[in-house]
Amino acid sequence: VLEQFLQEGRISALMWEVCQQQAQAGSPEVQEALLNKVVCLPDHVSNELQGKNPPVFFPQNYFPLLGGAIIQVLQKISDSLRGGLDCSISFVSHVLGKVCVHGRQKEILSVLVPRLTDLTKSDCIWQRICWRLVECVPDRWMEAVVLGFVQRAPGADTLSRLLGNLVVKNKKAQFVVTQKVLLLQYCHTTPVLQNLLGYLSLDSLRRALLIKVLQELLETWGSSSAVKHSPPEQQQYISKAILICLSHLKEPEIESCRQELLTSMMEGVKCHLDSNLPQIRRLGMIVAESISSKINTDGPVLKFQVKVIMKFVSGVQGLEEIKALHQMIQGITASSNTLSGNKGRQRHFQKERISIYKKQFDDDLIPYDMSEDKELKTKAPVYIRECIEVLTGSEDVDKWEATVKALETLVRKNPAATREVSVELAKILLHLEEKTCIEGFVELRQRAQVAVLTTDPIPVAKYLTSQFYSLNYSLRQRMDILDVLVLAAQELSYPKSRGKTKHSGAQKPCIQLLPGSDSSKDWRRIVDERIKSKTRRFATGQSQVELASGPNEFNSIAGHFFFPLIQHFDRPLTTFDLLGEDYFVLGRLVHTLAILMYLAVNTVAVTAMGKALLEFVWALRFHTDSYVRQGLLSCISSTLLSVPTERLLEDMTEELLETQSWLGGKM
């Protein structure tokens, strides 16, 4: 009976009857019971028939049928209004809201949205019916209905016709559109953002909400706490929303809030550049460039080394803009071009331009024969002091390049001369800047620093560790100091002698001749014996490889590398605060201490180093940055691997128990 009831379309007649009763103040209890039965009919039938449902009661079939019935009821309401009769749309709104909140948005709205889109194109009565349909949805179901329409509307103009000024009239809908979808969720696609923000921009009453949304998005984008704790996917989502909002702003609106936008942009780009994740830093650069180009149309704009194409349009963005937006956001994780690469391409393009110029204007000139010409090579310095003079005062670029390339080899060949000026040379290398575009300059400078430090470890290590906490050094220089200390400690701790393969005393290859026979009768035996007599057999002994061995040069100097670095980490300077905004350098410091601890195995100072390192870990155990906490775990592992077991149990019992309780709480 129920199956026939549905197939004959009687459910639309039932809802129309309820709508007429509501206009005449019908019983609310009866209407609530009918609402539950209409929405939950597939569940009730399934419970009664124990899964043997007719196909019409399957949810994927029932709810599209219910959507068609709603269209029929709305058609009757439209005819009634045109005839001057009163009726209520509240029951239909309740049915729509309850179906959507039960998770059947796709099935019912796949029928409703296309039909309502066609009916509201040129009929103002249908537009008012559609607006009233969503306005009468109770607040507890409003979110599901609004999200369903936003996700399935083919465009912002269609969404504006279907919802009207719902966000202005209904506080729940306003919260969903301006707060929850944009700031509390990040699972929606770019077309959904296009629909939502385009809908806000298409009416003068809603444009105030668009500007408010942009300000709140920029506030979240520029929050250091949000940048630090929210996932990269959410930050990309917010960035897309900001760029779409900017594309809808008009020049008078930008002019009215230009200063606020500029302030938010500067705060946001600072927070993103302070992040230790490369994709977050590039994301900040891209969004800052786009904001700057939008609000500073006449003046200078921000330019970073991240290429992105973003087309701003004043109206609704179409397919091309969506593609550009996808390419922009998805290209964030791509590596940006390095400065040396840019310079190399510039030289390449310059050579091509010169070549084209010559071909165009110098074809009539006879070229010189330069096939036998050789490039003049600048002679590299042969003394350490000569290198110092070239690096500090020479204007000869070629000689400067030759000195940088030859410095490491020269330092290792002349250890005595290097020790006389080791600290001065370390200071020069620490402050050395690239004068020309020399390939691998950073690596050449670092290798020279390591060579100086390994040649004269104690004074150079004292100088570098003291400069790490000094004023007027950039973060890059401080991290260079840490890298050099680690590489030098690694080189000093490894044995320099190489294993040689020795062969055991084996006999020389010998020839064994078997006795023969002159008997001509047994010819086969004679042939076999001759073959065996001419066969040579060789025997070799097994090779034995000696393991590399040698004194550990890091043994007596490990403390000079380790203890000065761990002393002043909690003392903020004017331009350097490890426990504050420079937490990325703190993470590098923690990892450096872990490596130095690991390399100090079997040294005299390893017990004192382990005790100090565990106290250092205990002081930073509640740090908020994951990179720092990861380094703390590395410190604990290095201590357990390097310090002998008896020393751990006798000298560091209290520290070990504290560490165990902390790690147990983390697990």
C-alpha cells in the first residue's frame, strides 16, 4: 500500500494538506508526527521488513522522489498565492531541513536545486517562495541546508537567487557563512569558496559582510599562534579565501580600508616568514604579493622570489580564474628559484642577447681566429697570510675567487702557519660575503672553516662558541657556526687511518705433474694423464681487512665544543632570543648538542656532558615547537648511547628518573 502511495504521488498531496492546515492553525503534534514519518519512512519500512525493502524505499530512490514532491507542493503554493489564497510553507521547510541534517542533502538537493534554478530565473514570486523556503528552516537544521545549497549551486548568481538575503536576516545562517565555513573548517573545495564569497559580493546589503569576512580572514592569517598550530592545509584554505575576497573588492572599498589591509599584510607576512616550514613561508610570500599588488596599484609592491600568476577580476570568477587559483595554491610546495640560479639564467640570457646582436649587426665583420686562445688563469696564493690579505682588501675579483677555492687545501697543507692566524682567519671566514657569483661559494667557505677548526680546535672553537651568543650576528651566521662545529667534531672523532687489505702467507701457485706411462696399448689412459699433467691449479689464502683505527682527536676537546653552547641559551639579547621568536635556531642548537653528545662517546668529559644535557632537556621539555621537542628526544637518545651504563646509574639517577617521568607522560 505504501509503495502504491508513493508511486501515485500521494506524498505531495499529504504535504499540501498539511500546508493548508498550518495556514488555519492545525495541530502541531500531528504535524510533528507526520514530519517524522515522511523523513524517516525508509528507516521505518526497513525495520519492519528486516531489509527486504522494495526499491522505491531505498534512500537513493526515496529522497529524490521526495524532492519531486516538494517541487509539486511549491508549485501549488505558487498557484495559491497568485490566486490570492493563504497557505504556509513551514512544513515543507521542516521536511527539507530534517532531510539535510540526516545526511541526505545530495539526494534531495540534486532534484531541488536544478528545478528551483530554472523556476527563479525570471519569476519574482518563485524567488520569494524559495527565499521563504530556506528562511523557515529551524536554526538547528539551518547549517545543513545552507551548506547543501552552497555546495550544489552552479554559481554565485544562482546562489544569490536561491538564498536571497538570508545571511542578513538569519543569525545562524550568517554564522555558518561568515565564520564556520571559512574559519573553522577547511574541507571545502575552491568552487564552494567561489560560490560563498561571490554570493556575499552580489548585493549591497551583503557586501558589508564581505569586508568583515576579509578582515577576520586576514586577522587569522596574520596570527602567529594560528600559523604555528594550524595545519598547512587550513592555511592554504584561508589564503584562497583571502585572494577570492580581494578579487571581489571594488576600488572605493579598498580605499576605505587600505591602511588596515596593509597592517594585516605586514603582520601576516612576518609570521609566515618566521615559520620553520618552507611551504608556509612560500605561502606567506605569495599571499603578501597578491595583497600588495591589489592595494598598492600606484606605488611599490612586494616582490619575493616566488613566481605566481593571479588574475584579479571584479565580477564572478569563472573557470579560468578557478584554474589559476588551483595552480597558485598547489604550486606553493614547489621549490622557489635560488639566487644563484637566477643569476646563472641572467648570464645565459645576456649571452644569448649578445649573440643575437652580433648576428644582426656584425655579419659583415671578419672574426678573429681565437681557436688557439687559452683562458688566463689567476694564480692562487701559496701562503696563509697572503690569503688573508686577498680576502680582506683585494679588489681583484679573479684572485679573490682563486683564493676561496684554494683556501681549504692550503690550510690542511700548512697546519703550522694556520695555527698562527687561526682565530683571525676564522673571523674573516665567518663574515665573508660573496663578491661574485662563484659556484658553490657557501660550501667552499664552510669547508675552509672546518679545515681551520680541525687544524687549531681549541682557540677557534672558543671564538666560534663565544660569537654564537654575541650581538649583531644574523640568524644565518649563527646557524653556520653550528654547522661548522658539527662537521669539525665529526671529522675529529673519526679515525684518519684507512684499513689496508693484507693477504695471509699463502703458497705460491704450483704446478702438479702426474706420472705418465709409455704403454701404447692403453691410449685413453695416456691421453687423460697428459691432460692432467698440463693442468695448473692455483691456491690463494683468504684476505683479512684491518679495521680503521687511530686516536680520537675529539677526546680532549669535546668540552670546548659543547659547554659554551649550552651556557647562555636562556639569556635573551637585543637581536637574538632563543626562547622567544628565534625558536628555529633553538631547534638547530638542540640538534647540534645531540650530535656533539653522540660523537663524544668514550671521551673523558662524556659523563659531565650527559648530565648537563639532561638538565638542558628538562628545562625545555614543555616547548611548543615540534622541531625543538624532536631535538630534545635526540639529546636523550645520544646521552643513553654515549654515557657508560654505570655512570648513568651512579651519577645521573635523578635526571634519568625525571626524564622517564616526562617521557611516560608524553606517551
